[in-house]
Amino acid sequence: MYMRKVLIAPSILSADFSRLGEEIKAVEAAGADWIHIDVMDGHFVPNITIGPVVVKSVRPVTKLPFDVHLMIKNPELYVEPFAKAGSDLITFHIEVEEDPVTIIKLIKYFKKKAGISIRPGTDVKAIEKILPMVDLVLVMTVEPGFAGQSFMRDCLLKVTELRKIFTGDIQVDGGLNDSTVAEAVKAGANVIVAGSSVFGTKDYARAIQQLRGGA
């Protein structure tokens, strides 16, 4: 069985935005490994969140890696701003119409790690050719766009399929909690994005510990 340290990446989409810096410090103190930042443009997904200026403003509050998930059209236009704002890993969707190879090369040009994401309805075959170029694959286990959705268990079949052909990080995002995370890890995932299951609790350390326990 594939074994790799399981990393917990709380999604600030579920944080209290009026206290964002404090929230990030709190999950770092609670044992988080990465900070997951969901970027939405109202076009690729029906929601709007944050831009590079917010990433830049919270960069000084933590040394944890910033894991930026671009759920946007034209991601090539925003790689440079997010890279310069302090992102460590930039993930975009294969479903955008742009050439993925060009976008990956741009991310690498700015010396950042590159990730590719697939929505629940997208087959692993869509990304097979570019797997050697990326550091991470993000398998969405909900339809991207809003926090708090229910976990789509069928998506774990894609995680299992990916783990047979990809040695990098496999991240799952959507509906993860202490009961579903064990299934995700068993399937081959090693990076767990958790939003409301961390920020929706009163005890972040206990929530993160439970996620690790579930793993």
C-alpha cells in the first residue's frame, strides 16, 4: 500500500474573514501543514472569493506553505500576481480552455510548485499526459464553488486510479471530515483539504487531530 505522510490543509474559505490573519495563525498553532486558498472568479464557478492582494496581506502571518487553488478562467493571467503575492503551490483546472502545458511552465518559471485539478465529472485520462510535469493532482470530491457540500464517494475511484500512475501529492477537497478522510487516504490521497470540519469547530487542534486520526 502507498504510504506518505498525510498533510492537513485547512481551507480559509470557511474561516472568519474579519479575523483572517488570526484564523491562519490559529490553525498553524493547531497543527495544520498547509493553508489552502480557494480563488474563485464568478465565471469558472458561481462564486467570487479573494485575489492576490489578500494572499499578500496574510503572507507575513505564517510560514506554512500557501496552497492556492485557482478555480478561474484564464489562469495564465493570474499566475504571476499570485506567485509574487507569496503562493507556494498553484493549482489550476484542466477544464479551462487554455493550454495546460503553457500554464505549468509559467508556474515553474516563477519557481512555484504546480498542481492540476479535476472536477467530479472529469476523467483521469484528461490529465495523464501532463502528470510528469506537475507536483500535485487535486481531485475534487464536490462540485467546486461553495463550501459545506456533501462528499462524493465515487470520486475516490479516480484517486485510486491516479495513485497507480502518479507518485506526487494527491489532494482531495470537498466534504472531508474525520469519517471520510480515512477512505480518501486508503484510496491513495495524502493531502486533505478541510474547511468547515476545521473552521466550523471551536477547537481547531482537536479537529485537525481527529482528521489525522481518521487518516
